[in-house]
Amino acid sequence: MTTLTDVAARAGVSASTVSYVISGKRPISQGTRARVMRAVAELGYHPNAGARALASHQSNLIAMMVPLRSDMYMPVMMEIAMAVAAVARQGGRDVLLMTGDEGSAGVRRVAASGLADAVILMDVELDDQRIPVLRETAIPSVLIGRPQAPGELTCVDLDFGATGAACVDHLADLGHRRIALIGADAGVYHRGTGFAARTLDGFGRRARQRGLEARHFPCDGTFEGTARLVEQILEGRAAVTGLVVQNENALGPLLHLLRQYGRAVPEDVSVVAICPEQLALQSMPQLTAVAVPVRELGRRAVGLAAAQLAGLPTEGLSLIPPRLVVRGSTGRPTVATPSPRRAAPLVEA
Amino acid sequence: MTTLTDVAARAGVSASTVSYVISGKRPISQGTRARVMRAVAELGYHPNAGARALASHQSNLIAMMVPLRSDMYMPVMMEIAMAVAAVARQGGRDVLLMTGDEGSAGVRRVAASGLADAVILMDVELDDQRIPVLRETAIPSVLIGRPQAPGELTCVDLDFGATGAACVDHLADLGHRRIALIGADAGVYHRGTGFAARTLDGFGRRARQRGLEARHFPCDGTFEGTARLVEQILEGRAAVTGLVVQNENALGPLLHLLRQYGRAVPEDVSVVAICPEQLALQSMPQLTAVAVPVRELGRRAVGLAAAQLAGLPTEGLSLIPPRLVVRGSTGRPTVATPSPRRAAPLVEA
DNA sequence: TTGAAAGCGCTAACAT
DNA sequence: ATGTTAGCGCTTTCAA
């Protein structure tokens, strides 16, 4: 095993000089640097991580807690995790993967042991038990999601309020007058992570502003549950022509059911999804959707953690604006909606 | 920050005694142990990870390399990763998440720096560049998947040969005489990770043994590509009645196309999938399938890594036998197959 | 611009 | 059953 001392000996300098060449924390002459670098390369030297951590009080590790089971879709978690890992490496850091079931004890453990320099928490709940530990230990941290009382904590999230509004705008622009939001399970709105409530809020607000008739249906995501909704939504003369869907599990059944009921998408019903991009792409037709910006979330989380480690203030909420991508599942309503008081503004799709 | 010395002082013992109480590496009297444990609890002591690693030459970290983009389905990766993390924790170890794009340099880095004690490689390719580094550094390692020349390396994998055979058996038992395998992209069979070839081999062998007429169709997973296949498969008088599908992307289009062609599943065509369990469950009908045993793969990988760290020999291949779960997508062929020489054995589904 | 040396907090001989 | 002590390999003052 090669150590600093080996490299120093080979380069004919002191150990501290080698250390400084590697860290770049003090000016080194051209010649010395060259000889040291050469020795490093020749010996295939890699600084010992433990020794480094001990001496510098920095592990260069960022802990990331991922929920074992979650309301969130697994691939989304994975993509965020991978983005975090990739971006962290670019900053010379590694990522520790922790399962959410370690809970607050896990956060305390990595903080107190100095295993990690910072913590990224995914799928944060409204009243998350890990948050007090974040404050106690004062470890640099970033939350992906929004707790009830963020306080001075740093959070990153998709702007779900704006997302709901953007979906409404898109449908309204196309000329839809009667729309509905098929949302998360009813339980989520109560205990949930808050994203559902914020989407609903943005959806309702904007619908009112634009004078649309809007309804909201929580959905458990099962086939049967979705089937019940679809009947409600399609029946009657005042049938809905535009659907916003924020429920990955319901999407498959929904599209199937619409087909079964003889409603073509987008001719009879337009569908806007709020879902992982992959899902939007693999559906038939491909879905007009606002995707969870996984890479951007990961990137920002690491960036903010790094900023805190550098002593910069990062408090507050970093909201990512939604990007609605128009695909094949939305279009103008072809059946004239009954008694439209005035025509809605029509825009090219 | 609390250190060993603090705890020792509080408990009125020497630092080494505290260390031994914690590690359990030598007998300690009841009284001493109790006082030490109490001090630990009162002070909220957590051993410093860096110091520990430096002194013990063990980081208690297992590095896991996950491909950034892969032939494998993302959720599968995620579930394996989470299983690895959870099981590793039970053994007192943490998991380092690395992206596959770090390649062999990444393996060398964590091995040489002592950052990780062992490495778990996912989605190993037939001729993987990281494998030589595994040998050079002699770091304990487990491969999930099978390289061309495993040699003395430890590998874990689903037994894809047996999987192909099991699917054939199931269809044959139901009375199907003409079956087909819809497989991975043609490219995968050439450069691929080998799982595709082994499945095909098991499929073909068993079909021959049982006297079935079997065909094989590589598939690119696109809608168009799948559509072309479906036509070939369904046309003619000698149409296939049983399908084995080892292609996550093709499953959705396939089911859709069968419906479109007026073929009911399982009445007209039986479908056996080799896919993540979630996919089998969320399809309509739910699919008879062999699932990738994600948790078991993770569990075994960590177990084998731990065994190596304990100095036990683990060389060779650990194959997980397939478990075919019968669901709604398979049944007896209702249309008598033309001129069956002798009846195939019929078994209750 | 470089070197010498004192730790960082823990483990593991070596003692007793 | 417990204490003493010498490092582990690096960073970082302090000196020159």
C-alpha cells in the first residue's frame, strides 16, 4: 500500500509538500509539483480516505436517504439518486446510500460519527422526524420535498402549484371549459407529502381565474377505483373534456378505460399528466405532461449541499419551475361544449 | 464532539476498555460494561468513522456500482440497490453509491484509497473492463450478472437458462404446441450481458425436449418493431399460441397489439413474461411471469461480500432458481392446434 | 517555497 | 479483566 511518505521519498520532498501539491492549498514551484505528480502517477498513489477524514474532519461523503417504500415512483427515486451520485463525484465527493427506514437515528449516526459531511433527504414528509435531528446536529442538509415547517432548512422541489396551473393553462388555451384533476389517493391529501395539496391549489386557483369548471377526484390508483372515477367523469351532458392526472398508477387503467368507453385521446378527451418522463413516453398516445425534473433536483440538491459545506448561506426553498411538454394526448375539444358563453382563447398546440 | 476518551473518563475506565466494550473483541466484566454503555448513551457517543477506518484498516463501507444507463430496467436496479443497502446495514456496514460511468478507475480509486472494503458490481458486461481491476487490487467483490470469464470471481445471478426452460414447461403443461420467445434487441444477443443468450438457450433446449415448435424473435422494444413481430407471429395457420416475453419495453405494445388484432389473452394467446414483478402486476391481465428476484440478488450479494470480508471462500457462481408465478395471462389453448400428433400432457393451471 | 512535527480518534498489540 | 502505548496516514500549524 502506497502512502504519502512513499511518494515524498520518491519525489525527494517532504510529506507535507506532497500533501500541499495534492490539495493545492499552498503555492508550489513548478519543478516540485512536476516531480511529485510524477511520483504519484508512478506509484499509483491514492490518498487514504480514513486518514484524510480523520485529519481534516471532512469525509467528502454526502449521505442520501432514500425511502424504502414511498408514495413516489421508484424510477424517479433512482434517477434522482443517480444524478446526485454523478454530480457529487464531479465535486470530488462520494455518496452514501441510506434507506429511509433508518430514520432519525440514521441521520444522527452519520452526523455524529463524521461519516458524512452533509445529508440529502428524499421524500420528506410534512412532519418528518428526521428534521429535528438536522437542527440538533447542525449538519449541512438539503431536503428534496417540503416539510411543514422548513424554517431555515434548505429545500428543493418542483413547483407543484405552478405545475397545476400550467396544466390548466394548457387545457384552457386549447379551448377546454370543463376539466378535472385526477389526483393522489385521498389519504395523501391528509397525511401526504404536500405536493398533492399544492398541485390541487394551483389547479383550482388557475381554473377559477380562467373561468373553467373544474373538479377534483382523489384516486387510489387501482383499476376498480379508477373505473369508478371514469364513470363519474364521463357521464352526463356536462362531461369533462380535459383531464389532469397526477397519479402514476392510475394512468394505465385510465387510458385503458377511456378506450373501453369509446373515448379517443385526444379527440374526445385530452389528458395532461404529471408523471415521470418515461411513463409519459411509453404510454399510447405519448402524454402531454409535466415531468418530475429528476436530474435538476439531484443537481440542485448537491449544489446546495456543496454551498453549505463551503460556508455559504442557502436557506430557503429552491423551486423548480414546471416544464410542460406537449405530446399526443391533448388537443382541442372537438365536441362543442354546451353553451359556451364566450369562446376560450385558442392557441396552436 | 464526543470521543472515546470522553466516554472513558465518564465511565472511569481506560480508552481501550471502551473500545473493547464497543467492539466486543475481548471479555469485559458485567459492571464495567454497564458503566461504559451508560456513559456511551449519556454522551450520545458515536465512534468517529475516519479514525476507526484508519486504525482498523476497515471502512465498513461496501461500494456498489450501478449503471447510469443500462439494458436493465431502472426500477430493478433501484430495488436491488435498496436491498443491498438494507442488508448491508444489518451487518453494520454502509453502502457507497457509485455510477457505472466511473468505470475501472472508480473501482481502483475506492480500493486503493481504502474507501470501501468490498465492491458490488451491477449489470456486468460479458467483457467488463472493471474485472481486471478487481483482480489487481484483490478487493473482495461480488458481480451481479455474469462476465465472460468469471474465473475465481464471485457472481450472483438469476438462472436464466432454467428460467427459459420453466417458461416452456409452463406453456407445454398447458397444452401449447407452438410457442415463441420475444427477446431482447438483436444487438443484445451479440454484445449483450449474456442473460439473453442463456434464456434463449434454456428456452430452445427445453422446447426441443418437449417436442414443441419454438421460434425466436429478437425485438427492439419499440411499438413499430413489436408490431412487425406480432404480424409474423400471428399470421398463417400454424400460428403461435404461447409467447414468452423477455423485453420490458415490448410488453406494453405487445398486449396492446394483441388486443387490436382481436386476440384475447389468455384465450387466444398465452403470455409468459420475464420481467420485474411490478410490471407483471400492473399489466392487464396480470402476467404469468418469472420475476427478477431483486431482493434475493441484493441479499446474496451482500452476504457473499461479507463472507469474503470474513475470509471465507465464496468463489464461483451463485445461481438463483426461477420462480414462475401463474397469473391471468396464461391458459390452455382453446383453438385446437392443427394436427397435434399426440396430445400434450395437460396439467391444472 | 519548503520542512518538521504535532495531532486527528481509534485499534490492537503488549503488559499486568 | 483491564490499562498502557504505539501507531494508522494524513492535514496543518509553526518555523525557516
